[in-house]
Amino acid sequence: MKKSLLYLGILLLALVGLAACSDNSGEGSAEGGDSKENYELKFGLVAGNQQVEYKAAEKLAEYVDKESDGQLSIKIYPSSQLGDDRAMLEQLQEGTLDVTLAEAGRFGIWEPRASLLALPYVVDDFEQLKAAINNTDYGKNLLKDLEEKHNWKVVASAYNGTRQTTSNRAIEKLEDMKGLKLRVPEADTLLDYAKYTGASATPMAFTEVYTALQTNAVDGQENPLTTIDAQKFYEVQDYLAMTNHVVNDNEYVVSTKTLEKLPEDLQGILIDGINMAADEHTKMVQKQEEELVSKFEDEGVTVTEPDLAPFKEAVSEAYPKYLKEIGDGAEDYLKQIQEAK
């Protein structure tokens, strides 16, 4: 009898031990325990680590880390480590990259009507460009197609500078552009800016521009003020014309596959962080632009502000070919962009 009671006691102790082990088995798992799964996102950039894009990405990384108590982190890959902007957008489609930046006009490769956003003089400033993307039927439907057809969630828009023209002679009116050997990238919209203003479009690699300006192989180039400063083009150009021909944006794009794998609370933190980063991005660029005109003048550059109405009229002659390529609805899309508020 005593032996039976002893065996019964041992059996009860064993069962209690098994129950205790079972109760602790959920610790450390994503469900049912105190620990939560951590997520590290990859943010690919063309820009280097000294540029505004990188600084804004750093602010985003700091924000999500703090707000999620370390559960969500972002690793930044600058300087085209993961490829150019097109390659990184394709990686977002596949879900192998989580976040990147792209100009809205760049989406024209996949959705032709997006190319209208990159036309010279199609908008007057960044606020109008942002309104065209976010407030018009044209923009809303474009964003919907980018998300549903291409796995790109455009979360926020940032200002990335307005393109201006430097030269080795003064540009005070449209006629002063005639015959100017103007370096432009291999982009149809910028080639058309040169062509329709009367300049001689001269495409060349970006790395060759400084020397070409220095040796007068070309007479001028066009870029945002921040690029003119970073590349020190003001050292080899005597004039800066505020031609304001293209407003550059940076769209913060997230892979829909990334959003699908994140818990709802972390999705919210990421989106809030991106909106914050885009605002900071815009403020940094605007501040730089405000300071740079004075800096260039101090460096001996003569700054001119030509009447832009003739420039706009001249370049508008390039628009029909883009409308033809887009087809049905193109004229209405263009009107919506031009009238966006």
C-alpha cells in the first residue's frame, strides 16, 4: 500500500512538471508569448551618404527604431549599391527590396501617362506637382495602378530641387539659348528642353560634365542648385539662369509585399515615419536652395531671371508627341496636371 502511494506521488510530480514545460513552450514565439518578431527592412538609394536623400533615410530609420522599440529597423544601401532607380523599383516588385525613392515621371516606363509629370514647365512648383499626384483623378488612379499592378505603394512625395541652367554666357531671354551647347542627360524630356528652347542638346556622362564645362567642350548644363553646388559647376561657369524648367520630386515607394508581411502596428509606424522623412527631405532641400543663390553670387556667378513665358510656350510644342504616345485621355491628364491645386 505504501509503495502504491509512493508511485502515485511520483506520477503526480511528473505530470506537474510536464504541465509546467507545456506552459513555458510559447515563450520567444511571435504568438502567445511576450516576445515579438523583429523586422529589418532594406532601403535602397541612388544618392550617396552626403546627400539629402540619405539624411532623410537616416531620420526614417531612427524614427521607426524608436517608435517600435527596436522591433522594426531599416538598413540603408546608398550610392546605387543595389542598382539604379529602375533596378531597385523592379526589386520592390519582387519583394527583395522594401523601400526606395523614384521620381514620379520614372514610372512612365511602366505606366506611360506618368511621364507627363516630368515634362518641362508642366507645373510651376512642387506644391502643384504634389497636388497633381495626390489630389487629381489622374494622380489617384495612377497611384492605384502602381500599387495594384506593380506592387508599388507610393507613401509620400518629397521635393528634390528645381532644375536651373548654368552657362558661359548670360541667359536673359529665350533668344540667348540659341546655339548654346547644353549638356543634358539622355532623357527625352530634358533633350526636348534644350531642343525647343533653341539650344544644341549635348548628352554626355555625368562624370564628364565638369571637365567639358572647364574646357568649353559644352557651353552649359542644367541641374538643381544642390547638384550645381555638390559638383562645383559654379567654379567653371560664370552665369546661372533661373529657368525653373523641371521640378524634381522623390517619391517614397514601399513594396506592397513588405507591407503585407508587417503587423498592422508596424505598418502604421513605417508610414508615419516615411511621411515625417519626406517632410524633412523637402525642408532640407528648400533651405539649401535658399542659401545657394547667395553662395554662387559670392563665388562670382552672375544670376539672371529671364521671363519664362516664352520658354514655356516654346517647350509646349514638344507636348503633342507625348500625348500621342499615351493615347486616349492624354489631353485630359495634362489638363488635370496643369490645373492641379
